[in-house]
Amino acid sequence: MSNVHEFSAQTITGEDKKLADYKGKVLLIVNTASKCGFTPQYEGLQKLYESYKDQGFEVLGFPSNQFMNQEPGSDQDIQEFCKVNYVVSFPMFSKVDVKGKDAHPLFKHLVKEAPGMISDQVKWNFTKFLVDQDGTVINRYAPKTKPESIEEDIQKLLNH
């Protein structure tokens, strides 16, 4: 697999979604959790999505429960939490593993293309991967990186 568009994943509502459907769009792929110190980043992610969705930008949220049990709920619980607390309207996917032998193939690809400083693995919730219109991983951002600080990088890709 050479780019993100070659993968598919199950949406939070149970549909199979080919990431090829996002060809031509800039993507910010994020592993999320509802009970994390970084959970308020949903607000910043939603703002980015609203600001740039009409210009060809998508945020793709992938809940994961691999970090201190911070996403224990069902897909339905997660979807409700995101809508009620953060009015999330960007695409959310079914809960997945983002590290280890059972990691979703998309995340295995993301960390291979954009390894971390200390470890190639996703180290915590709200690790973010910026992907260009061709499905190439451009950058990886740490969990503590606020969504709004990625805005300039998104604008550069959209204006590319």
C-alpha cells in the first residue's frame, strides 16, 4: 500500500467507507477519545472542518480505547458524546486499535510514513496525521498540538 486512498474503514454507523472517496481532499486523520485531557480538541477539529470543508478538507476521527481506557463506550455512545458535547459533524469511524499487532492497517501505514520522534507507534489520543489530496502523508502532529496550530499547514495544502 502506497497511499491512504488504498485503505477502507468502517464508519461509526457501520458502513464500509473507502478512503479513495476522499481523493482530491486534504485530510486530517486523528485518533480520538471521549475521556482524555485532550478531548476538548474536538472543538478545534470541528472549527477547522467548518472553516475548510467547502475548500476540500476533511477531518476523519478514529476513536481508540488503547490509552488508559479513555474511550470505553460503544460506537453509538461515542457518536452521541461527540454530537452532544462538541457538535461534531465531521466523519467519525468505528473504534479501532491504532497501535500494536491489531492496529488498523490505515494506522500501520500512517506511522510508517510519518514516524514519531521517540517511537513509530501512536503514543496517545489525538495524534494527528495530515494527508494531501493524493493520499500522501505530509506530517504528524503530537497529541498536545492544538488543531488551530495546524491551520497554516492545511491552508498551504489547499492552496497547492
